[in-house]
Amino acid sequence: MSLKLFLDMISQPCRSVFLFAKKNNLPVEVKLISLKNGEQHTEKFRKVNPLRKVPALKDGDFCMGESIPMMEYMAEKFNTPDHWFPKDLQKRARVNEYLSWQHLGIRMHGAEGVHLGERMPGEPAAADKMARAMEDLNWSLDLIEKTFIKDGGFIGGEQISIADLVAIVEIMQPFASGVDVFQGRAKLSAWKERVVQAVGKELFDEAHKTILYTAAE
Amino acid sequence: MSLKLFLDMISQPCRSVFLFAKKNNLPVEVKLISLKNGEQHTEKFRKVNPLRKVPALKDGDFCMGESIPMMEYMAEKFNTPDHWFPKDLQKRARVNEYLSWQHLGIRMHGSKIFVMKVNFHIGQPETPLSNLRDKMARAMEDLNWSLDLIEKTFIKDGGFIGGEQISIADLVAIVEIMQPFASGVDVFQGRAKLSAWKERVVQAVGKELFDEAHKTILSAKDSSSGARLGQG
């Protein structure tokens, strides 16, 4: 029985898990869960993740949620190349530092922008909230560009790691709703290109087609 | 040159780092940084953590922030007992799952309440009482939701978050829960399972060390908004 991943590609953490699993050709089965249709509330899914969130993982009788621990679990179980989650103490600390910071550092801000853009276009009240959300997002992007991304490299150093996957999927969220996060940010754009190249353009595009398609409607 | 930790005990993540380091008798030097006095903005501290946050760690030339990675770093460097951060794949996954969830799951909520009640930030403009009560009610709702989840989903019956033994997850959880508690919200009232878990954590860590870690916030009573809202 293979390891199962429960994903909705509209969700940032689902995309990082997807990219990681597919790039490494892991022996996993992807099951798509539609949040829009409330599939996370079914009794069947609640057995997998009582918190009713995606992504989730089922490995035999063992079930878990939370994308970063899931990727760490798979990295170790399937012995993926070291650079994804380095064993070296200080290299790992750098990767972990970003992974920890980003929950409050950007995750909240990128998602807000999308929700506001989708639900309340054009209303005066929304404009104010949107402005504040953009301010927060810009602050996050500044920090990512200036403090986290290493010159000419990736967040953890010279090679791509889980930190870059987690970062890119968050940044793509507001981007998909029409906010050009890369405009005027040469360093961020260059880093994005490196990530897309390291992951493979086809796989990157496949992971993001759901949100890019939704925004276009 | 020993490893240095930069902490302000008013901060939850600083307390979990402190508990972990002291319980394990790690060869570290604790340097207290006062957030209230803006010591995180000094040039000297910015070299340690350009994000200007505590806790931070300096190990020779290597500097880092973020409490959970810091504890993981120290656990491995000093080879602490396995239960803190288990090597077993699935046990570790359980611990990591809580550590990941809690950033948005509880960290925000407990902090908001503490800040509102203790009026900690210098220069925070006075909030109209009606707005404050409204915000407080919503923050309490969020906090209760978090505590429900922690009690029902995360804490294992008769044990700890990761299983039968205490781990970093319990330290991270307890310091967050103590934050609103210290501002007068009795989070343990009506929550027998949570209270029992708390006692187990205090016992595992040692009451003296636990009290030492929390004396700063338990004495942070000066509050204009706290008085207006009423303590408790």
C-alpha cells in the first residue's frame, strides 16, 4: 500500500508537498480533495486529518497533517537528496529558520491578498483592507529578498531546499490573483527563475495551473 | 567560547528555549535583551539577528533566530535525551506536526490577549473601550478554539503532545498558554485535561525552573487597559 497524499492545489502548502514529491519521483498516490466542495469535512477525510485541513498524509495506519513535517517525513523515509533538507547542522538550521519564520512572516499575508481580491472587488472598505494587506505583503517580500535569499543562490545557500518550495508557493498566491509581486524586485525574480529551473518548468506550471486558472476567470 | 542565547523572558519563544537549555543543563550563556527598552534595535544585536527578534543564538560566528530551529540545533549539537526531539520517524512527525500547527494555531491568539490586557507596547495609542472589548471578545473566541484543539486533538490521554514523554512540543505549547494566563485569563478553568497535562509538564521540567521562567510575565501587571477591561 503506497503512501497517500491528500491535496487541493489551490492551497499553498499542498503545492509545496506536490512539488517535493513529484520532483523526487516519490512512490506516492495523490488524492485530490476539493475544499470548495467541503470534502475536508467528510467522515472519511476526518479519519485522515481530524483538523480537517489539507495537505494530509496517510502511510499505512499512520496519518498526519502540516506540509513541512510531511515533507520532512518523506525526505527521511525515501532518502531524498541531502540538499532538500540538509543533514549538516548549520545548513539545516538556515533552512529551518526560514520554515519557522514564514508561518507568520508571509503565509498570512499572501493568502489575505487573494481572499480580498476574490471576494470583494471594488468596495471601498475592501480597498482599505487591501492596502494594509499589500503593505504587509511588501514587508514580507522585502525581508525575503534582503535577508533570506542568498546572493545568486537559494534561501538555504547554494542549492535549492524545502525552504524555497515553501517560499515560492506562498509568493505565487497573490501573484495568481493579479498582484505583480515580482515587479521592481530583480533579486526576487532571479531567484524565482532559479527555483523554476531547479524544479522543472513543466512541473512548476502543473502545480500552479489551478490557481492561475481560477484567477483568470 | 560558549554558545550564547539572547532572550527576553516576556516572550513565549524565549521561555521555551530557556526551559529547554536549563533543563538539559546545556553549556550556554544567557544574555537578557529588553524589548521594552528597544535593545533589539541596537547595532550589536542586529549583527546577531538582522530580523531584530528574540530569541536569537550565537555559536561562534554562526547566528540564528527562531526558537524551534534553535532548540533543534541545540538538541543535536549537545545530544540531548531522545524524547525531546525523537529520532524515530513517526514520533518526530507527531512532535513536528504540533510545532508547525501552533504558529497560526495558537501563537497569535494568546499574544494578542496578553498585549491588549497588559498594554505592553510603548506608544500604543489608547483604544476606545468599545473597540477594545470587541477585539478582546474575538481574541478570546480564537483562544478558546485553540485550547479546545490542543486538549482534544493534540494532548495524548494521560501523556504529552508527542506521546508518553515530554518533548519540545510541550514546552512550546505551555509557554504560549501561560501568556494569556499571566494576564489574568484563567485558561485552565473548566479544562481538566489541559490542567492535568500542565501539571505533568511542570513536573517533568521541575517546578522551580518553570516558575523561574515565568516570573517575568506573572509580575507584568501594570495595565491601563487591563484595569479598564477588568482582570480575569
